[in-house]
Amino acid sequence: MSAVRPLTTLRTIAALAALPLLLTACGYGSDSTDDGAQSKVAASGKKLSVDQVKIGYFPNLTHATALVGVKEGLFQKELGGTTVKTSTFNAGPSEIEALNAGSIDIGWIGPSPAINGYTKSDGRNLRIIGGSASGGVKLVVDPKKIKSLDDVKGKKIATPQLGNTQDVAFLNWIAEKGWKVDAQSGKGDVSVVRTDNKVTPDAFKSGSIDGAWVPEPTASKLVAEGGKVLLDESTLWPGKKFVITNIIVSQKFLKEHPDVVEAVLRGSVRTNAWINANPDKAKASANAALKDLSGKALPADVIDPAWKSVTFLDDPLASTLGTEARHAVTAGLLEKPDLKGIYDLTLLDKVLKAEGEKEVDDAGLGAE
């Protein structure tokens, strides 16, 4: 994907209609669950400035920093006597609502809901305070129907939901191919079929869709059903890196409890370091956490390739967030957003410095 693209004329009505849907992230519905995930480490020692910190995340592999950090007790270890309460979410809107309502304080979430949560509140509700994951998104197709990228034209390709992160990426790719699609209806040179990730594998197996532009582990589930990876989205980005998961915090909580936020960020940084140093153990831990939450672990032919395609990192890759926002504008799904102030990486940089790591860049979008 090009870093800068000319913006098309905005269709105001379409943009306004799409805004609620744009809040959706990777997309597994819209409900939240107080999951009470079990940590290997109990709260002990001195409490920080609150008794409890409430964190939220999705039960999928692109949120493995949270899955593993909770499961292995790495967050709790940094928080001492301040306990962790966890909630899981199936889509961006419910997590943003929970953050706004104070039901969670800190969350792992995709770029589209972070952008829209920030802009819809006029920059008053959240800050992005760190990165978590890059990659893990693929175009998987039926190899009997689609043998090349050009063959995608005229086919039915699923994305998780209108305006979500993968939907915007696919619409942008279509435009760069020179094809035309109405973003709202999904009709045009390619039929963009908005399909919940939970049912996409069955839709693919039945032949009602010819492929899908989806995150992991859905992409690997399609491959297990006979699909072929035609394109890995990471190949479209400079350095093959783009944000898929960020860490957000409510501005109120950040202002009142910076010690707790710093402890969670330290836990995140150390979790990512542990994941990258122990990939097999981390994969098993993430799968065990998924089993705890869903009642079913992912089979090896799904989790093994899915795990390899996700990169866990602390850098929020701020420049790619701005690019993704421009793609949504170009597609006519979002009015040009003012993202100035969406990042506050002060505490992350403090943690990284203490860990002997390099500070990260906010791409000029940091809070003053």
C-alpha cells in the first residue's frame, strides 16, 4: 500500500451511515464477556493507586499479547497487589463502549475502532499508548476458481464487516487495481460480501464465497478447508509491517493512574519479549487461553501457520495508522479525521528505555 494517496470526493451521507460500523475491528460479533481469565500469578504485595485494573481484549491470535500476558501472570507480576479483571470482546464497538462507560480501563483493539472511537469523541475519550501486533491478514481463495490476483475481478470475496480494518484494506487494494466497487453495497467489479468471521469458513466450504480477506486464525481455517493464500497483506506495506492491534487507555484513567498504566505497559513489553524468545511455549499458552475462553483449542493445522504470520511488537507503527485512516477516507467510509493527539507514548518510551530498548515514534500524532 502506498503511504500517501490522493483522496476521492467524500460522500457525506455514506460516510455518516458507515461510522457506527467502522468501529468494528477484526469482528466476531459484538458482545462482551467478563471472562475472569485465570492468571498463574496471584495478586500480592503493594497495591498501586487502584485496587483493580480492568483490561479488555479479543479472544483471537492478533491479541495474543493480552492472552499470554494474562495466562502467564506477566501483567499481574508487574501490578503487585493491584488485581487484574479481564473482559473479552467480539468486536470493536462493544470494547469502545466499555471504555467510555468505565467498564474497562485499558484495551487491546484494532486500528479502525481506535480511530473512530477517538474522532467520534472529538479526541476526548482515549489514547493509544502502545503497540501489540502486526500482520496476520491474508487474502485466501478457492484455487479452483481463482489462480491469480487478476482473477479476483468478478468474484465474491468476504470481509468481516463493512468498514472494519480488513474491509478498508481490501477496498483500497481493489481501487489500486483500478477496479470499481461501491463501498456501501459492496457491488461492482468485485462483490465484497461482508461476512462474520465465525461463519466465513462454512460459507467458503459451501461455495457461497470464492475467497476472503481476513485476519488470523480465520485465514488459516480457510486454508485448512482447501483454500490457498493468494496475498499476504504485509507484502503491501513498507518493511512488511502494519498495525493490527494497539493498546488503548481511557484518558481519565491515564491521568489519574499513570503508575498502573505504566505497570500494564511493562507487562506488555515483557510479554512480547517472552513470546518472541519462546514462540512454541507462547503459542501453546495462547491456545490454552483460547480454550479457556471458548471451550475449544485451535487444531495444529490452523494455529501453526496462523501464529507464524503475526509479529508481536511494542511499536504502535503510528505512520501506518495514519495511512489506514486515509484509505478509509478514500473509500468514502470516513470523513477526514483529525488524529492529532491520539497517541501518548510517554510511558511506553519510559518502559522501553528501562528495558534497554529504543523509543518509538508517534508520527507527529502525539498528545501535547
